[in-house]
Amino acid sequence: MSADPLWVEHYRDERDAAFLYRALAAVEVDDVRRDLFERLASVEDRHVEKWEALFAEHEQPTPSHRLSCRTRLLAWVARRFGTATVLPMILAEEGREVTAYLRLAQGSDIAPVHDAAFQIATESAEHARELSSLLGREGEPWHAGGGGGYLRSVVYGFNDGLTANLGLVAGVIGASVGPQVVVITGIAGAIADALSMGSSGYLAAKSEAEVHAHQIEMERLELELMPDVEEEELALIYEAKGMTADRAKETASTLMRDPAQALEAKVREELQLRQADLSPAIDGWVTGSATAVGALIPIVPFLLLEVGMALWVSLVASMAAHFAIGGARSIFTGRSVWVSGRDMFLVGFGVAAVGYLIGEAIARVW
């Protein structure tokens, strides 16, 4: 008798999680974080044991296991750049696990599977809260969406414009062209990059809004077609958040009497969707404008200073801006300002160096 594919997937995910938390603990220098990772690894071990017991109880073979490429990559990134770089991704995974186990509990007629899935969902929710606290986030930590609104659009648009245009300007400087060509090339690059990033931001936000609207409509249809099932699922979600079983059922029953409230609760608690911080049009405009500002930094010195001085001022200003924007990115990544700024500085310097060498090589060939 072969093992249930869904059970196998959950079993392997738990083993991957146990490995990853131990990998994080092995490289974490902060005692509090290390202790948390070790405790989380121990809980994942218990989850593995629960699945192995279920396989044995139902006369299914214990599946073979091999670490996934994603788990290996996350462990490598943590070793190379620190645990803070992977915490947002692990937090998102714990959030998905909460929903997956709640669905498994709701859809299983086998009492041991229902109980095990519900317990794991509850513990995964607690994991997500603990990890969320490390990132300084509030609210339900497994809610979808990166958040950030204007700030995120500004930071990432500015970063793209600065890095891309610095490489372009360095390339034409390496080709030993006149300052007029440098300025024209830089301005053209800034406009093209701003339009590209702005349109990309608009289309991405528009696509996300369309996906959310489709998911909400599907949830509305499910509430109409299978209200009993949806009520039970909503009760499970509230119970996993800490309510007693009776209180969770009562809350779910009350909400289901009002279709609008029930849909709002399902969107918030199950789909974990929230209203977008920015409309697609505003997101595109903010991203494009921030990109243009970042892209102009390497160019402005050539408009104000003589060529020799402009070269150095452009490089210093661009490198300082790279460090600053790297520090700003730490707001979203959870990394330290210094480490994030340093890495962004090195990236910017590397892009400038490669661009210069390529421009110089092309000039020699031609």
C-alpha cells in the first residue's frame, strides 16, 4: 500500500523544517535567536514523529526523504549572509503551513489525522508569531503581502535606477567618450529605466489586484454553495488562534448569519488578503519617479562640474547612495542596516567596475 501523497508532502516539509531550523541555530550568534531556532527544530521533530506514527498506524510505508533544493539554498544563504536574510521567507512558509494543516484537519474523517493536523497548525501559528517578533512585525504574522506601501516602492525603484544607470554611465566613461555623450546617455538611460520600472510596477499591482478579486469571488461562491463546510473551517481557524472550541464555533456561527461579514472574515483569516497600500496607477507613478531620481544621481555632477571632478563626485555620491539605500532595504529584509548597506555598496561598486571595463574593451575593439 503506497503512502498518501499529501501525507508524504507534509512529512517531508516537516523534516526539511527541522533541518533548516538547526542550520539557523548553528550559525546564529544571538543567544535568544539561537535558543528559539533550537526549540523550533525540536517541535518540528515532534511533527515528524507524529507523521511516522500515522504512517505506521495506517500501514503505510514511511517515505524516503531528501532535502529539497530550496531548503539547501536557504541554509546556504543563512550561513553566508546571516539568518535575518531568510527569516521573511521562513515566516511566509510557516504561514502557508498553518492554512494547509487547517484544511487537512477540516477535510479528514480520520480522527488521529484531524487531531494531529490541528495540533501542528496551532504550533505552526505560534512559530509564525515568534518569528514575526524577530522581524518586529505586528498583527497576524502569516498574512500575505509584503506591505510597505510608498516606502517600499520608493526604496526599490530608487535602488534599481541608481544601480542600472551607474553601470551604464560607467560603461560610456570607460569608452572614453566626451562629457556631452555621458550626460545624454545617462539621461536617456534614466528616462528608459523610469518608464520601464513604472510600467512594471503598475502591471504587477494590477495583476495582484485581479488575482485577489478572483480569490474573493471564489470564496463568495464557496460560502453560498457549502456554508456548513465554510463555517467549520472558520471555526478551526479561530480555534487555532487560541479560542476554545465552543467559543470558536459560536463566533463562526454568528459571522455566518451575515454573508458580508462572513466573506470579510474568510478573506482576512483564510485567504489572508488585505487592501493594497497603493492603487496600480499610484504604485507605477511612485516607482517610476523614484527610479528616475536614483538614476539621475550619477549624472548630476557632470551637469555642474568639470569632467575630472565630476567623475569622482559621481562615484562618491553613487556609492554613498548605494550604502544608504541598502540600509533602507533592511526595513523589509530584517537584516542590520550596516550589513545591508555594505552589501549594496559592494554590488554598486561591482556594477560600476564591470560597466567601465566593458566600455573600455568595446572602445579598444572599435
